[in-house]
Amino acid sequence: MSNNKRGILDMNAFDASSQESIASPLLKRRTDNIGAASVLFYKKPIEMVSARGCWMTDVAGERYLDFYNNVPSVGHCHPHVTAAITQQLETLNTNSRYLSEITESYLEKLKSTLPPELKNVVMTCSGSEANDLAMRIAKTNTGSQGFIVTATAYHGNTEYVTQVSPSALKHGVCPDYVVTIPEPGSAAYGDDIEAGFNQAVSGAIALLTDRGYGVAALLCDSIFSSDGVFSDPAGFLKSAVDTVHRAGGLYIADEVQPGFGRTGDCFWGFQRHGVVPDMVTMGKPMGNGFPVAALVVKPDLLQNFCDDVGYFNTFGGTPVAAAAAMAVMEVIEQEGLQQNAKTIGLYLRQQLTLLSKTDKRIGEIRGAGLFIGLDLCDPGTGEPAAQLAIQVINGLRDEKVLIGAAGPYGHTLKIRPPLCLNQKEADFFIDAIKKVLERLAN
Ligand SMILES: Cc1ncc(COP(=O)(O)O)c(C=O)c1O
């Protein structure tokens, strides 16, 4: 079993240098066009041609249940979202420097889901841009430069945000002004995750102070997705957030993955922890695939930043972006998707827990709503089983289920289907994983 810390994407991606399946003309064109930046899921990549609801269809007409992708959160190609985008695109699409009814209506709707302190919204095109801006605002307002993140965090792709994304740094470590702390699980902190995590944050603050940076912010994905999905006990973030505030730092809640009802209990992941962030960043499911993201922020923090530098984003907050995002909110409400995430998510966790009783390769099962992490382990030693995770991912693909993994060793299956998943589809997944695990046992 190999437990090196290579990301699962690397381990299970198509390897162009192998030339193994370069026979496909489309694959060759892709490799020629995109070069080293091309990363494709699976050793044998799939060409998708259409999708609807929780299902995607490939060029050969095979249908796959999508448990991978939390962007088409209300269902692939949802007709209400498609219609809203099309209608607005046929009417007006311009930058955010004109008055726009649809934009203000959307922002009011969005804010109604958030704590009242968070009164201002800056719309961007990606979660990376939102986090980059949040970090700059934190630095300006605190006069400090230090950031605290978890050890396998991912927060985006700009230069600044890459520095606080240890999971993206293939060779190096984070710079001196970034301190990483272990993910908030029992492996790192034992039974009292809240106390352990708080202590780790206190230690990180002390280190940043010693190094002369001070603490600008604690930046956390509210469900610690790339760390391997850590959700419980609800409320464990509270002490750490209080500690950061006492030290003069800010708390940025990265909701790019857990936001928009996915955790079932609440609309936002941080709400499960009973904390009020100074800034919230969001993206991925916000437009169900249309590129829209945002930073929501306390007004004084934004004011201080804007006194110093301007911020403009050409494609951020266009009327079409607002129409897409508004339609997503409407679907979540009208189809009761947050409640569905809670109900079906619970059902999935129960079924997986049942399975774990008879299969020692299944370790911890964590998560909330339709965001579940399932550890695959060596049944003898309990060690993370990354190679087994790759086999399961590829076995599930054969069973027509698409899924990914996370965590420092890539041994945590990341279960993250669209929020409209129904029980029949949940059962399809359970049957598939049972079959795959049985096959791999023989
Ligand atoms: C937790 C988290 N934050 C931020 C980002 C960056 O978002 P984007 O890819 O839209 O820039 C991601 C993307 O995977 C993410 O998972």
C-alpha cells in the first residue's frame, strides 16, 4: 500500500506520457492543445456529451450517475436555470457598472440567507478570486500578514491563494506567513476536536506572531473538503474562531464547496458551527455551472480596503450571472433541495454504516447532508488505503458511478452528488459500491 501524499487527481489521471490510450484522436488533440496543464479524470478518460439531473451520458451512450461534481448542484442542465440564463442573455448582458434590478434582487435574496452583519457582496467569476480578495481585505484591515489553514486545504488558483492551498503545492511547502494545522478529525485531536483544533489555532497564532507576521485570518473550508470531509461535532469551530478574533485576526468561511444547502442542516456550512464569519466566499454551485462566485463581507472591512485600492471584475456580477444565481436559489427553494440533501444524505450514511459493519476496509464515515467522506483503510492495520481508493473509484466507473477522493493520502471517497438525488439513485450507488468492494475482496 502506498501512502505517499500525492493528490488523488494525480494518481488517477490520464498519463499522456504513457501513450497507452493516445489512440483516441480527441485525446491527442487535447494533449496537443493543452499540454502540461491538461488533467483528465481516469486513466482512460471519458468523453461526455450530455447530462440531466444526476446523470451524465458519454459519447457511446453510456449513462453515469454523477457522485463527483458539486457544481451542477440542482441537477445538470436544470431547465429553470437554463431558461433564466437564456432569457437574460437575449435581453441584456453588461458589466456591473450599471443599475440592474435582477442583480439587486439576487443580492437581497442571497443576504437573506446570511447573518445580518454581512451586508456587502462583491461578485466575482470564481471562488479563487473571492478568496484572493478576502485575503487582501484581511491583510489591509488587520495590518497583519499571517494566515492559518488546514494541512490539505485547497482555496484556489491565484498566486496569493495558492500559497494557502497546501494540497496544490506539489513539491514545496507554504511560505513562512502561512501556518498549517491538522484537519479537525479524531486522528489528530482525539475525542475533543473543538479543544484540539482551538489549541492548534492558538499555536499557529503564536508562531505567526513570533515570525513577525501576526494573524490576518483563519481561512477554513466549512466542511474541510480536500482535507477529507470533517463536519462533526457541529459547533467545533466556535472556540477557534473566538481565539482568532481575540488575537485581532479575522475568520473567513470558504463556502465554495459546502454552501447552498448541501450540508442539509443549514444553508451554509459555517452555520452548523454557530459562528459568524467576517467574510464568506462562495462559488461552484452558485450558478449551477454558470461561472458566478462572490465574497460577502462586513461593510467596514470592505470600506477600509476600497479606501486603499479599487476593485473591478469585468465578468463579475453581470445581469446574466445574477439571473443564473437567482434561478439556482429558486430551484433550491421550490424543490426543497436542502431538505432533500438532509434526508437522502442521512439515508446514504445509514446504508454505508451498515456496509461498514461487515467490511473492515471501510473506516470512518463523516459528513452532513449530501457531503460525505468515507475512509478506505487497510483492514489489518487501519492505515489509509490510497491504492484501494483508486481501485474503488475505477470499479465504480465500471458500474457507471463517477466519484472522486480527497484527504492527504487520497483514501477518502468524496460523496457529493447533485442535491436532487433520489432514493433510487442512492440505492444504485450503494449496490454499485457493494459490488465493487466484493469484487476487490476476491
Ligand atoms: C474549498 C474551495 N475553495 C475555493 C476553490 C476555488 O474555486 P474556483 O475553482 O471557482 O476558483 C475551490 C475549488 O475547487 C474549493 O474547493
